Amino acid sequence: MNSLSDIIKSRKSIRAFLNKEVDSNLIKDLLTTASHAPSGGNLQPWKIYILNDKSMKKFLDFQVNWKGQENPPYPIYPEKLKEPYRTSRNEMGEEMYSLIDIGREDKVGRLNQMLKNFEFFGAPAGLFCFVDKQMGLPQWSDLGMFLQSFMLLAHESGLDTCAQESWSLKQGCISNFLDTPDDLMLFCGVAIGYKDPNSKINELRSSRRPIEDWATFVD
Ligand SMILES: Cc1cc2nc3c(=O)[nH]c(=O)nc-3n(C[C@H](O)[C@H](O)[C@H](O)COP(=O)(O)O)c2cc1C
């Protein structure tokens, strides 16, 4: 795995991690390199909080006992998601649940799998990506470029990741634990660790729609 194309093509979301330590210095180096991502006007609007080992355990304990209000900052998906997006989302979900033998009717099984998001899927490290509430749509795309750079660099260095918008459902708890300034809004979390090679869920390889579906070469 040397070329950028190989790294891009072999990265995938990992949803079960080994209990294997992640070096905080490595995360720091990867974040520093990822900050070379472009951003409109060079605003670099990302604000990142990192949890690792002890702070991860502290956070997960805090979260289990959190009884405060939650007021999700944004809807994760648009209401009445249009085609072809709806099908892509459903297919990914069905492929994932069928890999781990959770049937369509097994609501409890699906819920329990979804709740693993809130354990960072067992990853010993993770980050939360915030953005100043003043920022708008263009700056949110900058966050995406930064996060993709980070995830690719992590993959290059042998680490695995899963971006997690589900954490937006817990913004109250997270902001309270981190004591973030009021002007910051949570975008997502990213689980960081080493994949469990024996876990079925990590066999998921999500499909992509063909280029003809989303690119138009203008004559
Ligand atoms: C911003 C963002 C948020 C995501 N949130 C979640 C999440 O909350 N839980 C989850 O299991 N996967 C989440 N994913 C992973 C996507 O489901 C995954 O990227 C997509 O299905 C494509 O698969 P791949 O990453 O394996 O290529 C997220 C991905 C992105 C980019």
C-alpha cells in the first residue's frame, strides 16, 4: 500500500477495534499533517478534541451516567431523503446488518449495534470535531477535507478509523465533559484504533455508484 490511490481505495470505516494502545504522539503528528488540507480563505475552521486511553475511559464513564438534556445541533440526514441517496443509505445498512446476522425485524439487535457508536466501537482513542457556530456551509466542507486527510493518513500509518455523526445526538454530554466554549458546535466524532481482524462487521466493503450517475462531462 504505497500510492495515494491505494490508500484512498483501501481505507474503509471500521466498527470493531482491538484493545491496543494508540500513541498520542502519532495522533498529534497525523493531525498536524492533516491540517495541510485546503480551506476556503485558509480559515482552517476545525476545532479538534482528542480522547485517548485514560481520557477515553473517563469520557465513556461520564457518558453512561449523563442525565442532561440533549438538543442535537443538526439533522443527520434530510427528512424524506431522495433517491438515489435513500437507496445507497439503505443498502449500506442492510449489508452491514446481514454481515452480523441481524435481521430486518430485529429492532433490538439493530438498536444495540447502533448504540456501539457511543462506545467509539471499542476504539481506545477518538476525536471530536467542532466548528464555530458562526461558520456556514463552505466551512463545513473544509471540515470534511480535513477529516478525510486525517483518516487517510491514519490508514497509511496502520491505524483505522470510523467517522461518526451519531455523536451529534450527544452534543450536550460531550460539550459538558469537554467544557467547550458556547460558540462551538459539534460536527462529528472519529473512532481511532487498530481494527479487530476477526470481527465480521469489519468485512463490510461499501459500494459506490458509478461515475455516470454523478458526473457530467460537458461537451
Ligand atoms: C461525516 C461522516 C459521518 C459518519 N457517521 C457514521 C456514524 O455515525 N456511524 C457509523 O457507523 N458510520 C458513520 N459513517 C461512516 C459511513 O457510513 C461510511 O463512510 C460510508 O458507509 C462509506 O463506507 P466506507 O467509509 O467504509 O468507505 C460516517 C461517515 C462520515 C463521512
